[in-house]
Amino acid sequence: MDKLFKGIMKFKKQDFEKHKELFKKLGRKQEPHTLFIGCADSRVVPSMITNTFPGELFIIRNVANIVPPYRDTEEWVSTTSGIEYAVKALNVENIVVCGHSNCGGCAAMNAPVESLDEVPHVRRWLEVSKEVRGRVDRLMTGDSEEEREWLTEQVNILVQMRNLLTFPYIKERYERGEIKIYGWHYIIETGDIYNYNDSEDEFQLFDPASL
């Protein structure tokens, strides 16, 4: 904790002072342009990999960057309520579903069910993406664990992108061209990001020259 306390002091003295006017502007209002749905993994830092400032991203993080399909419910639904607020109250223009390499949640989708006995809530949560394993099995070209890992992470992203369109208010805005949905696969050890190209039906390495 000493490291965190020192970090707080450093932030106040350096970063906060440097951007004091920005924080003053954000004090009573936020207008994020993008809803970023990412994994809770400590190695994934949305503002760092997108080089964005406070106020730009509305961030939802959970195990394996999962989006449960829309449903009317009286339960307490964290991810669903966050999506609802970002789209209906904040009117974000973009939604990014960002998966990543070496994702423990995605690896668990391929593991024996009994291996998750000690984390029953995680096991239940991953059931949202239970179709991923079967889809990956059909796409495998060999028996490489590296191929299975990448395919699992990428297919999982596609499942969540599809699930977003089960939200009526997202589907309406998407069809009217008022909101865009992106799927990213972030590679931790290289810093590369692969963006899903819908017309080519594949993840392609992000090329700055394409902007």
C-alpha cells in the first residue's frame, strides 16, 4: 500500500497540477465519446493503450470482457446498467469491446468444469460465453495451443459484439448510424492491437496509416 499512497501524492503534485483546468471542467460534467468494455486484467490499462485523458472513456471492466445478452430483470446487473447509462444517459458515439492476449478468463472457457470449483461465481459468469469453445473447435486448423488461445480470445470478442446488439436501444442507434461498435484484440507483450474488420470477417493489425 505504501506504493499506492506515494502514487497518490505524486498524482496530486504532478499530474493533477498539470491538468488542473481539465479536472475543473470535469468536476460537474462528463461527456465521454466512447464506452470501453474491457477485461479486469491488471495488465490492460485502457487510458494508456488509447492515450486518452480523463473524461474521454466510460469504462466497464469484468472477467473476460463479457457482455450478457439484454434481458428485463429485477436483479442487480452491473455490466448491463453501465452500458445503459453510457448509451442512454451519456450518448456515447462508440463502443469498444477489447479482449487481450493471455486472458485467464478465456483460457478457463477451454478448461474442465471441475477446475473452476474454487471460483463458482467466475464459472457461472463464463457461461455467458459458453458457445465460444464449440466455435473455436470448428475453426481450429491444427492442435496448436497458441492458435486455440488467440481464436478463443477473438471469438469471445465477436460474441460480445453480437450481444451488444441484443440491447434494443443500441440496435436502434447502430442501424441509424448513430453509434459504432468495434472489436479489439490487444497483445500485451507487443502493444499491438488487432481491429475486427467486418467486411473481411477477420481481425487485422491496426495500421495508423489507414486513418
